[in-house]
Amino acid sequence: MVLQVAESIGKRVLALCDVFGLFFIFLCEVLIALITTRLRLRKLFEQMRFVGVDSINIILLTGAFSGAVLALQSYIGFKRFGAEEFIGPVVALSLTRELGPVLTGLMVTGRAGSAIAAEIGTMQITEQIDALKTLTINVNQYLMVPRILGSVIIMPFLTVFSMMCGIIGGYVISVYVLNLNGEQYISGIKSFLEFSDITGGLIKSSVFGLILSWVGCYKGYYTSGGAKGVGIATTQSVVTASILILISNYFLATMLFK
């Protein structure tokens, strides 16, 4: 009985190691293609437009309402202690350090990460990727590098817009709904917000861009099972990338904001 349990655990651990090993080997192959082959700039810009420009509306709405509700909830708590003047710094620090990068990463994962997995997965099951290999085209250079590099580059720009809209949303709620002093809101941000808070959030967003595109490309490339397999790979890419973003957020926060 004990041996059977140990054997079952061992098989699961070995299977998990195989998955993680294949996952990291995939990224290493993409990085080698990035270094050793010529970058396709047109495809890079296309992916930056797809991941970044096409996601801007969602990011603006998410950031604005996140800042608004954060200001409202902060007011409810701070009013009990007469500390309403700290609403501005709390909103700004929360958005630049955590909410801006994390919410942007999760929203882009749902919109662009799933699309990456579905697109590459469809190419895999329709044998388009095999056709590219037959034509001696480097698949990593042609498909993976533009998507991963484009996501890493464009995510900080999306995060900046999310941060700005969140702070503006918090200002609107604080001044026009809660009737607080707008000058106090702004001066509090100037006093407490540091440049390292912003750069730390932007570094996190680049890492999140790497994660969502890496997972999307990996799940799409190893898709099997026809149309049903594409749906499964798309769902798995969103769930896996979202979990990895939340996990990595903790470790990044520990390293960046000691």
C-alpha cells in the first residue's frame, strides 16, 4: 500500500518535471532564435499593435474604475481616523506598485494571451506550422519571437496608461463625489510617490508580458486534438498565465520594494 502511494506520487512528480522542463526548453529555443536570427520588424510591430493598441480601451476603463473604487473605499476607512488627506498617496502607490501592473497583465492575458494560443493552436492542427518547417522557415523566429518580444515591450506602455487613468479616476471621485480638496490629493501624491515606485511597476509589467505571451505561444504550439484541443489550449493558457502572474507578482514585489 505504501509502495503504491509512493509510486503514484513519484509518477506525478516526474510528469510535472517533464512539463516544466519542456516549458523552459521552449523559452530557451525562442531566446536562441531571437539572438541568432534576424528580427522581423514588421511582424514585431504588428504584434505590438495587436497586444497594445487594440487593448487600450479595456486598459483605460479598468484603470479608471479601479482608481475610483480604491479612492471610495479608502475614504470610507480613512474617514474613521480623520486621515482623508492620505487618499491620494494610497491610490497612487497602490496603482503604480500593484493594481496597475497586475490588472493590466490579467486583462491583456484574457484578451491577447488567449488569442495568441488560439491562433498558433489553429495553425498547429491545420498543419500550417509543418508547412513552414517544410519551407525551412524558423518557426520560433517567424511566430514566437515577435509575439513574446512585442508583449514585453508594449506592456509597460499599457501599464502607464492604466496608472494615469487610475489616479485620474481617484481624483474625480475624491473631488467631485466625496467633496475633498483636490490640491491636497495632488500634493499628497507628490510627497509620497517616488520614481522607484513607478519603475518597479513597469518592470513587473514587462515580466507579466513575458509570462502571458510565453504561455500563450507554448500552449498553442503543443495543441492537439482538433478544434476541441484549440479550445482547451486557449482556456489553459489564460488560467495558467493568470496564476503565474499572481505568483510572480509576490516574488517581484519582494525583490523590487524591499
